[in-house]
Amino acid sequence: MTGRRKFIAQAAAVAAAPFISTSLTRALAATSKKKLGFAICGLGGLSEHQIAPALQKTANCRLAGIITDTPEKASSWKSKYNIPDKSVYTYDTMHRMADNPDIDVVYIVTPNALHLDNALAAAKAGKHVFCEKPMEISVERCQKMIDALKAARRMLGVAYRCQFEPSHLECMRLAHEKVFGSLKVIDAYFGFNIPPGVWRLKRELAGGGPLMDVGIYALQLTRYLTGEEPVWISGTTTHGDPARFSEVEESVIWQAKFPSGVISNCGASYNAAPNGYFRAIAEHGWFGMDPAFNYSGNRGTRSDGKPLEFPEPDPFAAEMDDFAQCILENKPSKVSGEEGLRDVKVMMAIYESARTGKPIELHT
Amino acid sequence: MTGRRKFIAQAAAVAAAPFISTSLTRALAATSKKKLGFAICGLGGLSEHQIAPALQKTANCRLAGIITDTPEKASSWKSKYNIPDKSVYTYDTMHRMADNPDIDVVYIVTPNALHLDNALAAAKAGKHVFCEKPMEISVERCQKMIDALKAARRMLGVAYRCQFEPSHLECMRLAHEKVFGSLKVIDAYFGFNIPPGVWRLKRELAGGGPLMDVGIYALQLTRYLTGEEPVWISGTTTHGDPARFSEVEESVIWQAKFPSGVISNCGASYNAAPNGYFRAIAEHGWFGMDPAFNYSGNRGTRSDGKPLEFPEPDPFAAEMDDFAQCILENKPSKVSGEEGLRDVKVMMAIYESARTGKPIELHT
């Protein structure tokens, strides 16, 4: 394909993409930049079932490489996605990406406590980093990641997909524009029944239990609905089934206060039927979603009966396209490393409160 | 009406009543006891719009008297419900009920902090007491009420109407029989937007704010779903609108742990749109109601899609009929004074936790 034909084909693809903004279309047209190449680092279930398929739906990203230590996975992904040998790496060889211009972004989908090392390697190779949440397992490790990407002059984003879902964006609008008056109480919960033996139950790899994994959705929600950081937090955990929950909590609940007076009541569990929902109660009405945090099929409700449902794009495609757009336009991502760090900071306070049995005052 | 005709008419009414148990029918038939006479103490909105109309639907109660200091109310109730002059009392004269055999039960519907005095007067007059919730504003005052009724050998019940609603009873069954496995997390909330100037906003009369008034529904729910008393509780309050909430809290949220490992996340508000709902999440499924605590129209949902809706009797009629049945059969009420005291004890701990900023260990 000649340069011109290639450009036209890409422009047509961009124009056809249903959820892409006109500003991005213009930016792509203006730069005639190639699609950004994403290398997926860690080929677990999320990469296989969500991220790789979503990459096929993006407007300005493409699956360009993989990083895995499992030869069988490397082989099957190579053939399935037509990935050249030179773009297949192990964790030990990923520093060689520095010489691979096909790869622009490393999307880190490894266990939580490996994110920093993966990100350092990517930054050293001059790549941008998009990182699954939670960003890392401590405030210090998040800060190191931020510092490394900043020093490398590369962009860092955290995969908060709900921030790219129209229903969640509409809920943010309802909250911020005080459509039902000031928010007063937010209830939010996310949990499921985890099978034994997975890395998420190992403290060394996961850093924590359901709070780090799914509670983070509820926490994020309270932060983006209020547009504020909590100033007071109190949490408690259970460890019901000792066989499964010897290293991380079984369930966690926490309460928070925000500067404007909103209070939140949140929970997460690894030992309960799948459930993810929230309700935001304001002075003159309420809105909520149930389910709220699924990959698809989320449903919103407003107290006035007006609809709160939208055709939802693939949230993974939407977040990757947005990150690529930020890189192309050299503008900060709304799901920055700093944003990822803020959640980790609050989660550490929740664990500290649960451990000490005392509420924690937070200073932002 | 002769004695026999009277008995037959009553028996027919009993047989026709749709929600009365056969054991009560038998008991009434066996004793040929007259309907128990209820005197309503305090003629506010709840008495006018719910309790008096409900009394007309009961099988074994009748509106026999009123206690009010407002002559206009006395006059309109007398004519509306055909109440004889001798059964109309003020708070100062209610001790004279001792000489009035038409009155068996005093249903106390006054502001919270007056319940004890009203109950002491009723007990002194030899009457049974059915008391609106919260039972009183302190543990000590609840205990005094229990002691007084015990000394008078009269029965004491607290008006926990949800304990007589088929949907709540079915939720108790789902929890106790572990239909979805063990309960893990309960979320419950009840609130509304209170108008200024009402007695519920005065500390001296109400004893507290939304916790005492509507939060008690959420607290009761966690106690009757688990069948346990909380062993750990942590609460916090807000006082957002200083004009309305100078004396009682605007909103309250609290978390509790129960001996079996259940954790609860509850809230209540006086400054938010009307909302009352709960979700109980177990190992393999969940159930909930939304709305959960209305006088009618509550709706249940089960995670397996099976129905959780019932034809609901008038809950006020159901609770009064049950209390009358307990009196007739001389058996303890499940909504006893001791039950009312337990909620007040936990609510006082929630306020203490909010005041001191520390979780409270409870010993039952």
C-alpha cells in the first residue's frame, strides 16, 4: 500500500469509527500519523478476552507486540494476531523494544506488584505506559513509576475504563451540574466469588484483596462523582474463609467523608455472588447503576424516571483510543499516573484504618 | 346486640378477615373475647393517615379511645370514629383510663422522648402498651419502660411493622435458611428530605436525627436478617445545613460486624431525596428490596430471578393484630420491649462512635 492509499484507508477507518471525537479525527488527519502500536505485557484472561479483541475495534491503536514468559502463549498470539517475531518479547528481553519503532505503548496487564518493574523497563526503552489498575501496591511504588515516565518524557495512563463509559460520564454530569441538587450519600459495592489458587489471593503479587481489585471501582466512583478527595476514611475487613483468605482480606467495607459534605458507604468482597452497583443520593433525587461495573450491559436509573442508558462502546477500546489521542496531541490523560496514585493512597489509608481500628484523616 | 348475636358477628368478621391466622381465629372463638380496644396516644400524621385507618382493617382490634391535648383533634376524631366522650383523654387525664374497660391497649405515637411518660401512665392505668419506634431516646429510659410494664403485668410491644410484612419475612427466610449460602454483606439505607420546624429536628423531643427515625429500619433489618447482634460498630454523622440541623445530624452512616462474619454498610439521611432500599449479598446469590421500607408498594428482587413480591397486608393492621393475638394468648411478642431496647443500645453506640471518632466493641 502506498503512502497515500494507506493514509486514505486509515482516514476512512477513522471516519467510520462510531465513538471517536471529531477533534481526534482532525488530529489524525492533520498528522497523518500511523496507528499507535500497543504491546500487551502479560497475557492473562483480561488480555486475551478483553484487551486484544478491543484493540481490533480501536480507531488509532493496533496490537503490535506481546511480552510473555510463556512460549505457548507467544506462539498462539503470534499466529492469531499476525505479530512478527521481532515484536515478541519476554520480561527479560523487553528492554530491546528500544530498537522497535512499531511499538509506541506498553499496556501492562501483569499482577499488581509487577507493574513498576514492567513500567521501568518500558520507560527505559522509550515507550509510553498504559497500566492496569490498581497502579501498584504502594504509594511509593506508584510515585517511582510516575517519576520514571516523567524522566523518560513518556506518557503514563491508568486503565480506568469507567471514565470512558457514557453512562458513567452522564452520572458525573448529573453530580457535577447538581441536576438533583447537591450529592449527599453515595453507596457503592463491587464483589465476586474468587476461585482458590489465583495470584490475586497472594499478598506478594496482589498487595491486597478485593479492595485493590474491585473495591477500587467503588472508590474511583466516589472520587469522580464528587470531584473531590476524601478527607476522612474508616474501614474494616473480614477474613472469613481461612483457606482462601490467609493472605488478603475476604471482604472490606469503608466509609469516607468528602469536603463538600458527601459521605460514602462502600464495600468489596471476594467471597460473595457477583454484584456491582451504586446509588448516588442527592437533595432532590437520586441516580445509580445496577450493574455498574461490568464490561458491558450496565444499566442506569434516575429517580425521575428519565433514561440513563446509552449505547456503550467497548470500554477497553475507548480508553486505549483516548490514551493514544493524548499521546498524539501531547496532552495529559485524565487517567494519569497521579490519578492512579490517589486511589492507592486512599486504599492504603483504608487498610491502615482496618488494621489500627481507627478512622484516618487524609490531607490532600 | 345480644351477647350471642354479638359473638356471631365478631366470629364472622374474624373468619372474613383475610390475613388472620387460624390459631388466632381459634383463640378468639375459644375465648369469645371482644375485640381489644386500642387508644391512640398522640394524633399526628401517622395516627391520622396510617394507624386509625389500619385499625378499621384489623381482625381483633378496634379504635376505642384517643389521648390528645388538642381540642380540635379530639372533636374531629370523636365524630369521625364515633368515640364516646368518656374515652377521650388528655395527657393529664389519661391515668383515668384505669376505670375504662373499653381500653385494653395504649398505642403511643408521640415524639420519641415522651414515650416513657406515656407508657408509665398507661401501665399505671393497667393498660398494655404498643409503642412507636424508636422506643425511647436512651437505654435507661427503655429499661424503665420495660420494668414498668413488667411490674404492671402488662404487655409491651414496639411497632416494627416490617417484621409483619411477607416480603421482609421471606427475606429473613432466605437469610436464615442460607438459600444463597451464608450472608456476607448487607447494604441498607433509608432517608428523606425533612421539612424545617418539625419536632423530629429538636434534640429534646427526638433524641437524635435520621438514625433514630429511619436509620432504625436499616439497623433492624441487619439484625433480623443475621439473627445476631452486632459486635463492632463504627459511625459518622454530617450536619450539612446548619439552619435545619443544629440539633440533630443531617445524615449518618455506620458499619457493623456480626459474629458470623457478616458486615453491614448502612445509612440514613434527613437531607436527601426519599429512598429506602437494601441488598443482602451471600456467597452464591443476593436478594434485596427497593423500595424496602414504604407503607406499601415495596419490591423485592432475587439474583436468581425468582419472584420476591407478595400481596402485602396493611403493615399497621398486621402488627396491631399480632400484638392483640399475643395479649389474647398471653405469649411474648417478637417485637418486645427488649427488642426495642436492643436497637436503641446499638444506635447509642453509633452516636458514641461518631462523637469520639472511634469504633465501638459491643457486648451482647
